[in-house]
Amino acid sequence: MYGVILAGGSGTRFWPISREQSPKQLQEIVGPGTMIQNTVQRLLPLISIEKMYVGTKHNQAIETLRQLAPYGFVANHLMAEPCSRNTALAIGVMAQMMVDKDPDAIMGVFPADHVVTNSEAFIKALQKAETLARKGYLVTLGIPPTRPETGFGYLKQGAEIENHEGAYHVERFVEKPDNPTAKQYLKQGNYYWNCGVFIWKASSILKELQQHAENIHSQLKTIVDCLQTSKGKPGHQELNKKGADFFSALPSLSIDYAVMEKSSQVALIPADIGWNDVGSWNALDEVYEKDPNGNIIRGNVLAQDCNNSIIQGQNRLIGVLGLNDTIVVDSPDALLVSSKEHSQDVKKLVETLIEKNHPEGKQPSTVKRPWGSYTVLDSGPSYLLKRIEVLPGETLSLQSHKHRSEHWTVVSGKAEVIRDQETFHLKANESITIPQNAKHRLGNSESELLIIIEIQFGLHLDENDISRYEDRYGRC
Amino acid sequence: MYGVILAGGSGTRFWPISREQSPKQLQEIVGPGTMIQNTVQRLLPLISIEKMYVGTKHNQAIETLRQLAPYGFVANHLMAEPCSRNTALAIGVMAQMMVDKDPDAIMGVFPADHVVTNSEAFIKALQKAETLARKGYLVTLGIPPTRPETGFGYLKQGAEIENHEGAYHVERFVEKPDNPTAKQYLKQGNYYWNCGVFIWKASSILKELQQHAENIHSQLKTIVDCLQTSKGKPGHQELNKKGADFFSALPSLSIDYAVMEKSSQVALIPADIGWNDVGSWNALDEVYEKDPNGNIIRGNVLAQDCNNSIIQGQNRLIGVLGLNDTIVVDSPDALLVSSKEHSQDVKKLVETLIEKNHPEGKQPSTVKRPWGSYTVLDSGPSYLLKRIEVLPGETLSLQSHKHRSEHWTVVSGKAEVIRDQETFHLKANESITIPQNAKHRLGNSESELLIIIEIQFGLHLDENDISRYEDRYGRC
């Protein structure tokens, strides 16, 4: 079986920890390990890493690859989408890629940001699903509901499939129900949550797309032909200009809406696997153990008289007094305090932040770059102070700035610095000044992390004040 | 009349904004202006600045003087106490100082950290009090209660004083009552809140101290003889070693307990002056206007569906959702989230922090020094990053460090740097390195604020790693 992990989250529900540039699947929301790392880990008993593929947004590709590198993930098995077009198109492109290589390929589709606590039951359900998929079924796992949830779609169980004990036809897909209906489903016992895991032959889903979503299907070959390996490191798949235009012009449809609700070939395998979609901060209540007062507390927190609250600190000290059913999530540049009842509104809050052009709505305080990251520590009318971390073996572009000079002091590791015609090797406690307009480059050719403190000085300090002359990540 | 402002707050109730080193009276809790500045401002129509005295803790003296300098406050009118010994001793020492200079001195005593919204009524009450004080009364202002408050002491009104309309004998002082008693007081109408404002002849209070607190009174002359002007700038009064020992050995008593509750000379002037002791974050509800949902919101805050809450931000963005009767106070290094019901427990929380050796319990993130301030911005295993602000005309001590080198970059203003035998003049965008063991000194001889970014580097980074050779603030 091949594995396709869909990792296109927008990072709004777990604000301020998740941001558009660092969404939920790349965070340790339910650690240890980020959610996408745990998703890969969970599949490894069944699917070898060479058979795994990931679809993600272009601006999340490099960090995704970095997180999956320890598993031996193949860089050009990652497809970076030029924009979000929901699951139908992403699945179609992946299926088309696979069928071109292996006409009988069985393809499992997995969200990158869910929790499954019973991995063994999960793997067993997938094995059962694989045998059905070989027969042409579009197989989906159904989670036995534990509460009258109105935030999920449901699957209604039909007749058992002949010779496949514990597998059923699906009588119908149901959109998110209202509360009384959800209560009825829970009582009836023959409704399951749709958890977004699908197993099918790549050729089967293409056939179904052709039948039910011809506008998408008709473009898939063209789009796959436009895939190319990205320039420079790390070499993932991306679309050329033509492909990106085709991709962007297609409708944004979920695979459920485009195919599953319409197909007669859908099979259901009930799977009691400890699944949780971790859809909001409230969900931590279901996946973490609580203290005797019902609290989940992490970080440098002093709590008195608090009950049923979620308090998540980072570096700063948090004192909490007399809170009930409250969520407090701290981050270096932004803070959330919400009643649990309003936890679904975090998404709305972030949308408002973005509308109002608050950078904290999208950009995290530590900004990831192909070569490492930077964090703004302080700023004034004519200076900006950053901590810059350069990963082992990585190097920033050869660049210059029109409006600022930079002072670098190495505080950990060793730096290789090119400044105009000269090359410098700086170790910790050594400094260098980069004047305005000087062509310069910062690199780390050692095996340890390089940390420098940068003081930018100038009257016009802007990330866009950069001329790039050479870049190993194709950003020239 | 002379004014004595008692400014010895411990800074626990308004944590995390107030800390032991920067308590409530030095903060803009009810701005504009800090509370001690507003106290001085309020008294100026009646008491000229040359006749004002301040008692405070030794570690708050320099910042207090800096805040009062714009009013022309005389530095050696500030008495820095070696430790906290409550109001009886502080008042006794001040009275003794005054009577030595002016045997008929009238002395008004004022807490530094209260709010009075009706300044005109306040001044009128003080004027009336002065005439009574000249006749030998210990006069106190009584605030007409507006709620059955159990956190204050009460004064029971006695008979009107002959020829002094609107002034009364005090039948008795009452300690903080329980709720039913407080309700009864409110209903009866002849009980007033004791607001800690007293007006008397310095000689009268000394006579009463002699009668009711002889152990304190007997030491006052000795202690006053031990007062000396502090070495170096800024020249306030402090006790020499002998005086500090005497001072510290005396009991910690309030003037209410030591004298007022026992004296027969107490007079009461009811004063409806818009008084508020601003005793906890909840008190902001009484002194600030609220938005239509009953919230008081300051800083970079996005609030949705919040009611009757107090949200106070600083630099970071705060998103709040669905909060009711909740207090959120952010600061660079610590955060408070409390239900309003628990707002009195902030004091307890800070005590716990101090017990557990959390530096955030005592020390603010921006640490004041005689020459300016520093703020820690970042740290790692072998580096510490600070923003250092040096006030115009000020200079740090001539010093050296055994275990660290320092890199300084000027980002605003001009620096005068001595490094061993050399002197450097650095302007913005210029850097210098101070090696381990080098004797060095940083100064600002210009009229603008100097801001430098300091990177300390070493394996042992500690504020105590400092040898001082010369210091204009007497810290050698």
C-alpha cells in the first residue's frame, strides 16, 4: 500500500501556537513529536517510508521535509501545492502520479493532524481495508461515535459485504447534523463518524472522479506533467507556472462532496481506534490526562483555585487564579485567553486579526526559512534585533541590503561569513559588521547549530530590502 | 503645612505590573502619571514642593527621586528606610526631623498610592484640618462609605467640635469589621472609612508617641542623628549603620494601632473627595470608564464576547474570547489571569512565587539602576542579551568582569566608553568589545537617552560578577 498524507492545514484553530506559516500538523500539539511525525510513525508498520507521499502548501514544504527527514522520507515524494484547493484535487493529482508508475497501486489517504491512540486496531482496520480496496471498493474507516457531535459528517452503515465480515456497504454519507439528529444517530448505533481516512486503488478513485467530477479529472494528466523538482535544495515536487495556473483555476472541493457522497462503491469498516481530530484547544481534554482539579497545565505556571482549565505556557511565568473552564495559551508574541465554550471561535478571532493586518494572525514569532529560522527579539525606531539560527550545512543567500547595516555576533557554533571579496571564520564571542550595500553571505559548514545575534541598523528596516545574487533554495 | 508622603508599598497586589523593586506608587496604575506623581500634584495647591518630604524603602529611593524631579522635589527631603517598619516609626522620624527645624510645624501625612478624584474638596478638607491641627488635634479625614467594605478600618463620628462646623470628635477607631457589621455601619451613616490621611502638629504626634509608644519615641532623636546624605548622586537621606540597626530593631506598628486608637485628641473631618485606595486590580472598575460591555481594555487587545473584564496588555497581542468577570494583565516576563472574585489572592500568589524563588515575584523585567535601566531580551547557555538605557548625564561605575566579555552596539544616542587606558566616543551603529577583566565604563554625557544592545558572553553569567572601582552612586 502507498500512503498519501494530506497536510494542508491553515493553522487557525490552534492559534497562537499554530499560524498560517506553522500550522497544527507541524506543531507538538499532542506531543512528543509533531502531529505529522506521529502520523508517519503510526503508518510505518504497514507502509514503508519509501511508499509515503505528502501533499502540503508551498510555504510549509521545507519545514515539513525537515520534520520528516529523520524517517528517511524521500524529498520528491512531497508535492507542494501552489494554493489550497481542498482534498479532491490533491487526491486526484496523487492518484494520477501513482497510477502512472503502478497501475494497480493501492492508496491510503490520511489527514496529517489527527490523533489515533490505538495504533494496533488502526493497522488491522487498514489491512482489512486493503483487501476490499483490491476489489474496487472505496473504503473508509468509520469511528463509533461517543457523543452527539455536530461538527463531523456521519456514515450510515448498510448491509454487510459478502465474504467480508466486519465490512459494510455505506447506505449514505450525512453532512454535519443538528444536535437532535446527532443524538438520534448516537442512540441508533448504525452511524459512524467520517474520519477522512480512505483506502482505494488509485485507478478506482480516478474512475470515480471521471464519473462524478469530470472538470477536475480532465486536468489531472496535464497537471502531473507540469510537476517538476524544485530548484535548489531540498528538491520536492512543485508545479511550473502553467501547472500552477491550471491547478489554481480548478474548484475547491472535498473528496467527500466530489465523490464519496455520490459513489455506489463505498465500503465502511467500523474502527474503534481512539481517533480524535483535535479540532480545537478543547480537544486537549480528550487526549491528555488531567490533574485532580480537571486542569491540563504545561509550562512555567502557578495555578491556584483553578478547575477544568487548560493552561499552556512557554517561557514566561503565568499566574492563574480562580479560573473555571478557561483556556490560556501563551506564545512569545501573542496570548489567547478564552472560555472553553468559545474555543471554536478562535478561528474567527484569527480571521479578524488577518483582516486587520495584525502580523500575529499569520506569521509566527520564530520565522522558518530553508536554512533555519529567525526570531525578532527587540526593535526601536532605527534598529531591529534578531536571533538567527542556521542549521548544520545550510547557508543563506549571497545578498545585500540598500538601507541597513548589520552587526553579527556569534553566540554558539561557528559561522562562515563572506563579505565582498573576503571570507571570515567566526567562532563564538566574535563579531563582524556588514555595511550597507556590501555583498554578504552567512553559512554554517559545521555539524552543530549556529546561533548569531544580529543587530540591524537603518532608517528603513524591511524584510523586502534584500537583493539576492545566489541562493541554493531557488529564491533568486 | 508640611507634606509627608509615605511610599513604602511592597508591590504585590498589582503584580505582574508592580514588583517589590517597582511597586504600585511608582507605576501608572491609574495614569497618566504614576501614583506618587499624582499624589504630589494633588497637594501642590496647598503645600509647596520645598515643604514636601517622602519616606520610602532604600531600593525605591532613586526611582522615586527621578519621578519627583520634574516637580523640583528636594533630593534630601527623601528618607530611605533600611527596612519596612510600618507607619508609626516612619511618621515619628519625620516628625522629629521637622520639630527640630520648626517647633510649630504642621504636618500632613499622605499615602503615596491612593486616588482622589475631587481634588478641590480634598484641599478644602485639608485647610479645615490645618486649623484644628494648630489647636493640638490629631486630625484625620473620614471617607463616607459607599459599600459595606470589610477591607478598611472605620472611624465612629462623635460630637461636633465646638466652633468647628463639620469637624467631629472621634468616638472610636474600628478595626476591619465583618460583613454584617460593615452593612450596619453603612446604614447608620455615622461611620467613615479611615483613609490614612492625618494632619497634626509634629510636636503633637511626638507627644502622643511618647505617651502611647514610648519604645519608639525614645529612639527617635538617636535615629534622626544618624541620618546622613547618601554618598554620590542623588543625595537623599539615609541612616548610617548605627541608625539602621536602631531602626531595624524597633517594632513594626501602624500609627493607627500605636497612637490613633488610644489617643483622646483625635478629630474627624468627613471628606467626600472621591477617594479610592486602589487596593487590587478590581479597583480599576471604580476609577476607569468601561466600554458598553463593562470591560476595561488597554493595550493591543482583540476582545470578542467579553463582559465585565479587565484586560491590560503591553507590547504583545492579546486575543480574548468569551470572558466574564476576568482579569488579564500581561507584562514582558509574566502574565496574570484571574477571576475578579480571586483578585485579592494576587498577594498570596506573589508570596508563593517569592517562596519558590521565582525572580518574577520580586524583580521586574526592566531593572532600574541609578544611571538608567536594563532589560534582558534573550539568553542561552553562554550568552545574555540586554538592552541598556543610560539617562542623559549619567554614567555606570568603572568596573570589570572576571567571567564575561561584552559586545556593545549603540542603537540610539551617543556613548562615552572608557576601556582600560583608552576613551571612545561611539555614535549609533558603532560597536565596541570589552574583553574579560578589562576595566571599563559606559557613560552618556549628551542630553539624549543612550540605548545600547549588550551581548554578554561567558560560561558564568551573573549580575554579581562585577568589581567596581569608581561609582558616583556610592556603590563601590
